[in-house]
Amino acid sequence: MTVVAVTGGTGAPGATSTALALLLTWPLPAGRRVILIEADPDGGSILAGALQGRVSAEYGLHQLGVAHRQGNLVDAFFRQLVDLSDGRRERLLLPGLVDPTQASGLAYTWDPISQLAAGLGNQQIPHDVIVDLGRRGTTGASAIVARRADLVLPVVRGTLPSLAQAQPRLAALRNDLDTHGTGSDSIALVVIEQGRYSRQEIGKHLEAPVLGLVPFDPERARVLSDGEGDTGKRFLRSRYMRAARTTADAAINLAAQRRMRLAPRPTSGGQLPAGPEAPAPSDGWAQAAAYIRRSETEPRPEPHSESPAEAEPAHRPAGEEAGHVR
Ligand SMILES: Nc1ncnc2c1ncn2[C@@H]1O[C@H](COP(=O)(O)OP(=O)(O)OP(=O)(O)O)[C@@H](O)[C@H]1O
Ligand SMILES: [Mg+2]
């Protein structure tokens, strides 16, 4: 039951690519699942980037504001998830906002979303959660997500511009987490290995431990940020993806240690409904986007009144066609 919030900064250090790499490499013991919530208030980039527009932009976070006002948040949350694990529903994406102006509609929804995320680890099918908060999601209404997370992972590059812009941001974040969250010891850095500063120097300068090092590898990163390039086994076995896996392992361990030190966090209380199964728009994000062969837009599902536990999956692919991107 781990919730990690990934955050970026000016200069686009690589927060979304790193968050997606974490999703794809997150260790999943049998029966566990992981969800990436693309919660960047400036808008999401995975549908247009990694997924190359192959999933309808109807899916996503923007649906949750209205659903919350209608008292339907949990059901809507599960309905918006997109399966990136070849139909196994293990690695799931909640796509981000299409338009930053949609962020205002979520002002009162971040709190319940953060509670939902915290509660997902305790469900019959436990889910870990990665949240991409983008450059400014640790401030404003969505700050509650970082405050409730087990870990907050700022992504920085080891260059002077990246470190210079990160320092005041991290100072403000530390202050916010100490004042309103569970403490600034939730901050752990993910460093993209670009620039001349060492791990020790970066940690000292930003006054936070370095959780993981990710190679500076524009070719591999472009697969995740732009949906370009080789996505087969070479990609999955690359140093970049192995570093993401190591970072995910470290995050899980650090989060567990931290939880042991803290009192139990408030959760949304009780078991959440299991939720309908996610659509599987990709027939192979588990093996990355090379397996994506056909662009297809899925119509919005009709809302249904059955309880989620009993309902048919809202996006069950008809004849293995709808809901898949080939
Ligand atoms: N480890 C890396 N090595 C090299 N290039 C990278 C790496 N990670 C990301 N990039 C590149 O940096 C650019 C920005 O990546 P990404 O969109 O992940 O950053 P971001 O921090 O989420 O940006 P934004 O704040 O705009 O959302 C992309 O071109 C991506 O390919
Ligand atoms: Mg981003």
C-alpha cells in the first residue's frame, strides 16, 4: 500500500516519463495492481505522448469533478482507468486533464481523490498508486495529494539550472509537508543523470536523500514522453528501465519504513467497491508501445446503475476489439 507523488519543475526534468517508467516497472507480487494518476494541473501528456492518441481523450481525470459532485467518485474513478498491461489490468493509467482550464473543476475533488488513493492499498485487490503532480501540483488545491502521499519524489537533473530552480521549490515543499502533511521526510529525490553534480552534492544542495538515479537517455525517454522509438525487449531491458525498477523497489521499501514510523494514516474508510475492470487500450504496454498497432477511439460508456462489484466491466472489449489499440 504505497502512494508516491512524483513532481517536476521548470525545464521539464522528466517527471512524467519517470512516473510512466515507474508504472511499467513497479514490482507487483501476485494479486497487486498499480495505478498512475496523471494529476498535473497543467494537463496530462501520456495520451498524446506515449499512447499517441490511441485512447480516447474522453477518459481521464476531468470526468471525476462532476462524478464527485454527483456522489459517484469511486465508480467513475475505476471507469476512467486505462489498462497498460496487456489485458491483465495490473498496470493502470488514469489519464490527465486534456485542458488546464479543467483543473478548476477539480478544486474540491483532490481531497477525496487523495483519500481514495490512500485507501486503495487496503482493498481486496490492493493497489499501489503513483501520482504525477507535474510542476506545480504540490501547491494549490492538489497539494493535499502530496501531503497524504507516503513519498514525494521530485525529479531533478544534475545540472545547475535544474538544481537552481528546484532549491526554492523544495524549500517550500518541505515547509508545506512539515506544516500540513506527514512531514518533509517523505521527500526523496529521483535524479536524472545529466550534468556534473554527484549524487552526494545534489542531496546536500537540495537537503533531501536521493532515492534513485535514472540515466540521461533521450532515446529511451522519448518512448515514454513521445511514443517514439524501439519499445521491444531492448527497451524493457535497457539500463533506463532497470533503473526505474530499482527506483520503484527503493520507493516501496522507503515508504514501508516510513509508514512503520508514523501513526496509521486516515483512509477513505472501509472497503471500496471493486470497480469495473479497466479497458485495455493497449495490447502490450507491458511490453511497451511497439505492440500498439492500430489507433482506435472508444465511445464513452453509458453510466450504469448496477453496483460496481456486480457490474459487467464497463469497457469489456467486444470481441477483443473495442478498447484495444493495435
Ligand atoms: N531520463 C531522461 N533522459 C533524457 N531525456 C529525458 C529523460 N526523462 C525525460 N526526458 C525528456 O525530457 C523531456 C520532458 O520529459 P517529461 O515530459 O517526462 O518531463 P516533465 O518533467 O513531465 O515535463 P512537464 O513539466 O512539461 O510535464 C522529454 O523530451 C523527454 O523525452
Ligand atoms: Mg509532465
